[in-house]
Amino acid sequence: MYLEDERLTPKGLEIVGQALFGKERWKSPLASILGLQSSRIRDVVRGARPSPVGWTDEILKALEEQSQRCLAAKEAIEREMKKERE
């Protein structure tokens, strides 16, 4: 079974939300990438409803995209620092 087929727990949703958007005010931006109102995210976090299976794939894509952007920024900074030393 792949992660895309799994539901995120409230804690899992919090972990990815904070990883993507920081420890404060992550629910609205996460809801935005899922095309939802932030109340849906808040409902899952407080345990009022389960997260839909479909959210997992979208969130995994967002994490991968963020990872790629961070890696590209790291590489760009390293190139810039190398130029400064030359």
C-alpha cells in the first residue's frame, strides 16, 4: 500500500502543515492548496472528521515541490557563494 492510499492523522496533518508553512497560521495556506476552506482543516485537526484519502496525494505533491524549491535555493546560494570566493 502506498502513502497516497492512507488517511493523514490529525498529528500528521499538523506535521506537514507546519513543515510547509511554519508553526503559526499553517491551516489556511494548507486549505488553499487543497482547494478548501480552513474550517475543514481545523475539523480534521481537532478530530471532528477524518481526513479524506485524496488529501494525502495532494499534500505529498506539495511537500515534494517545496523540497525541490528548497534544494534549488540551496544550490543557487552555493553557486553565488562560490562566485564571491573567486
